[in-house]
Amino acid sequence: MLTHRRADFPDGFLFGAATSSYQIEGHASGGAGRTHWDDFADTPGNVAGAQRGDIACDHLNRMDEDLDLLRDGNFDVYRFSTSWARVLPEGRGEVNAAGLDFYDRLVDGLLERGLKPAATLYHWELPSPLADLGGWRNRDIADWFADFTRVLMERIGDRVWSVAPINEPWCVAWMGHFLGHHAPGLRDIRATARAMHHVLLAHGRAVEVLRDLDVSNVGAVCNFEYAAPADDSAEAQHAARRYDAYYNRFFLGGLMNRRYPDEALEGLGQHLPDGWQDDMELIGQPLDWLGLNYYTRKLIAPADGPWPSLQEVEGPLPKTQVGWEVYPEGLHAFLRRVHEGYTRGLPLYVTENGMALADRVSGGAVHDPRRADFLDAHLAQVRRAIDDGVPVKGYFTWSLLDNYEWNMGYGPRFGLVHVDYATRARTPKDSYHTLAEALAQ
């Protein structure tokens, strides 16, 4: 049940929904180039059902229908991402005019419906030709990304409400290069350390370009997981702090404090590129806001083996379809912590928060009361943070649509709107209708 209403939040507080390009657009159409996610999915065992984003939700051809859903849901902001490979199929060089035209129409369509366009430039779909050159391991990627930023934002930068260069640097670097769960599927600590630094360097170069183009309202989006020790032992506490260091504090520390946490450098420092310290001024340029993506907590225990010498332990709390514990209190904790230790008065936005459920259409409707309860519980924690003096200015749910969930394929359903992947038909869920009613002026 959703007990919170728009009136429960300060005047000007923004509500939105988020998606990402590869997850919804249909990457095999419109002249987009091949990405390392296509390569990853084509490798046996990497993605459930070897599924790719070739068609996804067919947003490329159903954009107007989807933008109407945002308008009719009474949202203020749409947080979308742009595909590097759709704009520059080879990652560099020749521009795909159809790709730029698509994002041009998307921004105009949002403005026509009274919605604020919030652009994220990169949500994980690296062009394969750049992956061939080392991808995020190669320092040159910062300049490649800056060039992409300029090509795209010279076209739409005058009309977007906000811009963030890179979504969830931890997932780009750690999930893809240490755990091997995301493209490019590596398990290599040296590659991980370099990717972690270079993704922030690319952020810094993109911010330079955005400032040069006089694009306003530039921020960053990081994901956070509440790391709790699995027991009361000192070893578990130390393990949880190491997890917190490389997950939560590495990227936040680089962006806002121009330094990496000591606990992360213990394992990663020897693998960082030479002279990395000289990049921290560029990485830590002033921003206009910071976005927090939050979903869950993890219980952490010590483990034998090389750094970081830890393991995740299953917790006792209710879980989502993908096994993530539901822990709303963690959102309040991060909003307080980010404000007090890092951003110190900068506007904060909850840029992603949502729940995967095994939703089914029944009688033309989708009944998902647990999702409404999830949203309500997290909105309560946002309201609590605001009452504590934290400058939280908006809340965006993940996701507008059921979509391609990366290595989990099309199984998990995070959307407020159900998508039938056989027909691409949209069915707004009960949570969509409930939220729309709560957000009505």
C-alpha cells in the first residue's frame, strides 16, 4: 500500500522513473553498432538463455507510447540513458545520424509532455571496437568518452534538464572486471583497478566537455549497498568495512573528496596505473548534484584467500525476485552519510530504487502490492532524511518498464509497467496506477 503522497514532500520535490538504453530500446535496429554486451551474451553461460538486447522493449519504435505512460503517471522527470554505440557505431569516427535523431526526438517528446529530460550518457553498452582496444582498461577511453559526450551533447545538451556521465561506476568496473558477471566478463584484479580509475577519469573528461558546452545541472550517479557484518566478530566487521570501501567509498571518495579509501588501496593500489594521483583534480571537479541508486544490503563475512578476503552471507530479511534483501533503512543511512561526509549541502537525488517481482498479467491487470509497499517504505526513509536536514530533491523509481536485466536476461521484472516480450504489449501494473494517483497534483 502507498501511504505517501506528493503533498508529503517539500514544494519542488521531483518524482521520476528511470530506464536505460540497451535494456529497452532494441539495439539491433536504428543503425546502432555492436557492443560488448552483445559479445558477452553470445558467450555460452554468461546470460540467462543467452538473451540479448536486440529487441528488448522495442522502445525505439514505441517511444511515444512510453512517453505517454510517463506523462499519465504524473511523473516530473524521465531519467534515460543514451547508447554510445547508437550514436557512434565504431565508438569513434562516423556518426550514426539516425541515432542522434532518435535522442533528439526523445528529448523533444519529453518537453512536449511537460517532463524534464534527465540524461545519463553511459549505462554499460561499450562499443565492441573500443572493447577490442582494451575498453575500460585503456586510459585512452577517457578521451574517447569525451569525444562521444561532445557529439551527443552538441545536439541535445541545450534542452536536457540534467546530465550524468556514467551510471554506477562500480558495476562498470567491479562487476565487469573482477566478478565477471557483466561485460566484458573478466576476473582480473589489475584490470579491475584500472577500470575503476579510468571510469572516473572518463567522468572527469566528460564533465570538462559539458562545462565547455555550457550544459547545466551536471552530476554523477553511484550505486550503494549497505554492508553489514554477518556477526559480531572483529573479523566480520573488518570484512564489511573492506566491502564498503571498494563498493561505496571508492567512487564517492574520488568524486567528492579527491581521494580513495585506504582499505581499498590496500588491495588495489599496486594495480592502479602509474601517476593516478595526478588525475584526482580532474576526477573531483565540482558537480551540481549527486544521485544515489539503492536497492539492498549485504551481510559480509571473512573468507580465506586473497584480498578482499570476504564473502556474502544470506540474510534473514524478505527478498525480491532476484534474492536481494529489502532493507529500506539503508537508504536513509546513505543519504545521511553522503550528505555529511561527502556532498555537504549539494542536492541529492535517489536516482534508482525499485523491486523485482515475478509479475504476471491476470484479467488484464498486474497485481503487485509488494512493490507498492517497497516504494512506500523507501519513500518513508527519504522523508526521514529530509526531516534530518538532508537536501534530498527527488526520487526516481527503477524502472518504468520491465526490461532486459543484463546477465539475468528477461526474467526479473522491475517495471511499473509489464512488458509482454512476445508482443511488446504494455500493461500498467497496480503499482503504476497507485503511484500515479499519489503523484497527482
